[in-house]
Amino acid sequence: MLRASEWTESLRDLVTTIRETQLNIQGNRLNTIMKKVTSWAAIIAITTAVTGFYGQNVPIRGSRRPRGSGRPRW
């Protein structure tokens, strides 16, 4: 009876260790993916800010100023 309980406890520890290892590997993969996504988001945010700033010279309805007057409308 004592050997069976020791064997059960050993298997329980083994399963716990395997599960923790699996979760660590999954977390490391997620970190790698998040680094890539964050890098692309930063690149896209910069280009969006630049094109958004220079894209503000569209005519507004009711405005009598010509298109592309040379200064942004804030």
C-alpha cells in the first residue's frame, strides 16, 4: 500500500512538472509573437501619423479655401 501511494505521488509530480513546462513553452511563444505584433504596430502607427498629418488638406464642405492651401487645418 505504501509503494502504491508513493508511486501515485511520483506520477502526480511528473504530470505537474510536464504541465508547468508546457505552460512555460506556450508563454515563451506568446511573448515572441507579441514582440512581432508590437513592432509592426509601431511601424504602422508612425506611417499613419505622418500620412494623417499631411492628409489634412482635403476640402471641407462649405469652406471657400482651395484644396492644399499649404497649412494644416486644426
